Amino acid sequence: MGVLGITRRRLNTFLHMKNRIHHRKVSFDYYIQKRELSSNHLKNDSILPVLIVGAGPVGLVLSVLLTKLGVKCAVLEKSTTFSKHPQAHFINNRSMEVFRKLDGLAEEIQRFQPPVELWRKFIYCTSLTGSTIGSVDHMQTEDFDQIVSPLSVAHFSQYKLNSLLLKQLETIGFTIRSDEGLDHRPLREKEILMGHNCVSVDATDNFINVTTSFVKEGKHIKKQIPCSFLVGADGAGSTVRNLVGIEMRGEKDLQKLVSVHFLSHELGQYLMHEKPGMLFFIFNPDAIGVLVAHDLNQGEFVLQIPFYPPQQKFEDFTSETCKRLIFKLVGREMADVNVVDIKPWVMNAEVAEKYLACEDRIILAGDAAHRFPPAGGFGMNTGIQDAHNLAWKLAAIVKGITPMSILPTYEMERRPVALFNTALSIQNFKAAMAVPAALGLDPTIANSVHEAINSTVGTILPQGLQKTLLDGIFSLGRAQLSDFVLNENNPLGSSRLAKVRRIFEEGKSLQLQFPAEDLGFRYREGALIPEPETEGLPNKPEPPSGRRQEYIPSADPGSRLPHMNVRLLSELTQEAPISTLDLISVDKVEFLLIIAPIDSSYRLAHAALNVANKLGILVKVCVMWPHGLVNADSQSKELLAPWENYVDVVEVRRSSGSSSWWGMCKMTHMGAILVRPDDHIAWRVKSTVVGDVRLEMKRVFSAIL
């Protein structure tokens, strides 16, 4: 049977057969031949290995990760300048863990973000200077204790994050070019070209020809850029996705909104001292809106206002109109309100039907691959983790470590996460609507009224009369929010306020943190060796509830490696411990094998190092010593010789009652854990490997790569 004739399905069958040595040998030989075939075309120096379209957080993070892994890449951005609109602002634990690996980026975010006391709450009120309906504190004591993650969540505007990422890229040799095109020269690695729009893609057998357009001296000039891989990280309206004809699937047009970016130092200072919070849900007879406080100290805000076209026109939202709305929501006028930007946008909940196109050479990431409602902050965070998953796989291909056949595992792993996060974001959106619904302002009714007008009188009445009718109906609805109705002495108002309090007490309002989902997502198939599911346990994650659930550490294949503080035995005098996540390299495609200091595990590690060396794969062994042992370096040195790529670490337990490493992983110390370069577990054995450990490690690496 010819190597090239083997289908992926049959290959997977070969790789997952455990009991026949013949099949193990076929899969191992196939892996080596396929890797050589797939790496030959990457040796052409005139072809850029990776071209990234989109210089948002996802594209920039991918650029940093690829460059650290030694992969040449460049970025095209259609805008001529970087946006100052705050956009996304919540960074979850997992994204902060990725940033921790990027030369202190996480620490910079923590240093520059507003103090947590200023953003830990969501406030529900009749106006910013008026009465408070209720508030929810989203930070718990354990969120600061670094028990499940070495880092806490952060509140940091997207344009500020972009600035820090650009600074990192400049430090590693990138240049930002906005004053010249490519009319007389080729695109070089480590360049970010502003004002360059991707207008067409043409796939050949071995590379992608990207045609870009830019304006020079008033003329549109086109230039072709050949690349091995094209990554579309160009946002919700992705040009790359549209050019290759990939459709989005899901719920469209959940809500139309207008986003108003404005500055007011006076408002920031007032809220900072009187009612600090991250989100303000404001309901009064004159206006309804959600205010995002990006930075109270700087007085930077974004106001989100429901928008109902065609009766309401975006052109009607002038700076003066928006100021008047702001004053109504604040409860009084403020002299220093400066409207910076006004944008319409549509809330969707969609995932691309596929992430790969053109023989897996065109790849989607971030908002180009998934569009979520903002409730829960999953959009940017999911995209950053797309980049983390993709980077090591592209690097492994470019460096000839693995064949092209690893790329489908990117879609296998990341698309189910996006589908789950879509469902969770919809749940969060519904939770955000619970409070106004309890106050008598069910948004679904408002949308139904709007649809009814469009489908009935919308075909008869002039638009001016339609607007008057719609505004009149909405005004009647908002009248329920008057002080006359909404107070404890009014039976109806008292009942509604009691219902709102129950929503808060039962955790049914919009939540900020989702530790179980942010840290506990698990890849069920892909570049890993799945285990047979325990009888009675589902193979799929439970549907999202929309409520906060705590993360439970897991060492199941596909899970993120659990965090535990450890100390290097070679540096026991150091005061600050490190995380188990810090043991995984960010500047090379290297796997981490975690074992206990016992003879059978040392033999397994020796076999893994031997097999990996023959495959050209880097593996580092981590010997995990129990809490209290301090002198063991010579043992590992002797038992792993001649291999020197190992590290001895000792557990740092929080208290005498804390779990050991193997206890936290729900394993015995006889087992072992193999971790991928993106911190996810590729394989584990719960007890000693039965049989030939060398054949087992051949099977493991062949199946993963």
C-alpha cells in the first residue's frame, strides 16, 4: 500500500490500535515518511512560511508565539491605524496564563490595569447618580489565592493590550510600516503592513498566493505575496473567510446596538468614589443602556444602546444626541463629556462551518472563526487560545517535526470549544436580560413589537410615523421604571424589586467569571491519545448553565495541565515558587513528560527520550518529588544518563492537608503525564506501562503527531 494512498481515517485506525506490534511499526514508519514529504515544500526561502491577516490581539499573539518558536511570519492589516476603541476588556485566567509566557506581558497587564476594587462589581441602577437596584460582586476570596491558576483575571481594554503586544513585537525585531507599499520589494518576515487589504487568494499545490491592495499616491496598487500558510485573524467580518467561501452557522442578529465611546473625568471620579463597578445596567423612564467602565481613573467608558432600524437611523446618533442620552443615564449633565467614537454593531452567535480550507493551508482564528455575544467575555479569550493551539502545530510542520496531517487537529480541538462557548454566551445574554424582564421590560417583547411594526404598518406608514409609533410604545414600556411604580410602597414595584433580589441571590444574573469553562475545557479528540471513558460518564461536556461553576483540576488527556506551585531542586533557596505551567517551553516545540522518582518511571522516561530523539522531537522530563524531599538531583542524573534534558522539582503544598501532585491529578505516583507545547495533556498512563515501553512511546508520539 503506497504511503500517499492511505486515507486519514485508515491512518487514525492504524495509530490507535494498541495490541498489534505490526500496526505500531506501520504507523511509526508512516509518520517518518509523511513528515519528510510534508516538509520538503517548506524549504523555499522565497515563500513566507506564515502570513497573518489581521493585527488585532489574536493576530499579534500568534505573531509573537510563532516568532518565539522560530517561524518566520508577517502581518497584513487593512486599517491604516490601530483602533483606540476599547472593545474587549475582560481577560480570563487561561489567557493570562498564555500571556505569562510572553516576556512578562501578564505582569504588565496586572500593573497597568485598574485596581480590582474598581471593577469587581456589576451595578444595576435607575441612573448613575440615582438609586441602586442592586449589585453583584463577581470576585471571591479564592480568585486571589492562585490555587487553580498562577494568575487572576484582568480588566484591560483591547487597544491597551494591542499596544503592549506591539511593544513586544518591536522588541523581537518587528517593524510597523504604514508609509510604504510592496510595489518595489517583497514582503519580509517580521513586518506589520498597515493599510494593506487582502483582495484574493489563489491556492497552488505547495503554497498560497495572496493578492493585497494598498493605496500609494492616490492609486490602488496590487501585489502578490506567496506564503505556505495563510491565517485569517481578521475579525468578525473576515475577508479571508469570505474569499474562501466558508459559511457561518448559528443565530444571527440577536440584537442591534450602537456603541458610544466617550471620556468624562468627572463621571469617572464620581463613580470611583460613590459606586465603582465594571458594568452598569441602567433603567429609567427616559433611557436604557449598559455602560462599560473601561477605566474609572481615566474616565473612559463605552455605552451600549439598543438600536431598532429602519425606524431608528444610525445617522441620528450624532455626538449631541449621544451626549443627551448619556446625561439621561447619568441623571444629570456633566460638562466634560467628550464623545470619541460612535459605531453600530450586530450581536451574533455563530461558528464557522470549518476552520481550514485549500488543503489546510488557509486557517481561521479568533472572531473570523467564531462570533459570540459579549456576555461572559469569551470572544477575545477564545481567539487567544486558538492562537496558542495553532502556533506549535504550525511550528512543528515548518520545522519538519510533524506532517501536515496534524493541522486538522486544530479544527477538531478548537471548533467544539467555540460551539460550547457560543451556547454559553447565549445563556449569558439571556441571563443579562433577566433583570430588565423582572422590572417589566422584557427585551424579547421589545424585539417582537419592532418586528410587528416592520411586518404590518412598516409597509404602509411613512418612516417618520413609524419612528413616532415605535418611540411611543417604548416610552410607555419605560414608564414602568418611574419612581411612582418602582418603589417598595407600590405593590407592583415591591414585587418586581423582590424578584430582582432573588435573581441576584440565586446567581441567575449575568456572571463575570466561569472558572470551570475558562480553565476546564477539554479536547476530546485531536493531537492526543484519548482514554476510554469511565462507565457512566458522558463523552461530551454538560450543556452550559450560565452560572459560575468552579474548576476541578483534571489530568485527563486533552485537559489543560493542572497548576501547582513547585520549586526547582537546583534552586531550593529561591523564595518564589514557579507553576507547573512554567515548566513548558514557549520558545521551542518541546513536550514535557512528568514522572515520579521511581525506577519504572525513569525507564519510561529513558524510552521516551530515545524515541523522541530518533523522531527529531524535543522532550523534557520533569521528575516530581513529594513535598519535603530536598536532595535528589544525583539520582535523576544517574538514571536518565546520558540524557540531560530533565528537571527535578519538589511540590510546594499550601498546607499539610493539601493534595499531592498525583492526588490532585487523581492518579497514583506510578503513572506519567505527557504535556504538549500548548500546556494540554497529550497522553497519560495511570499506572506502570505494561509491556515494551519503547514500543508504547513510539505509538504515543506517532499518534499525537
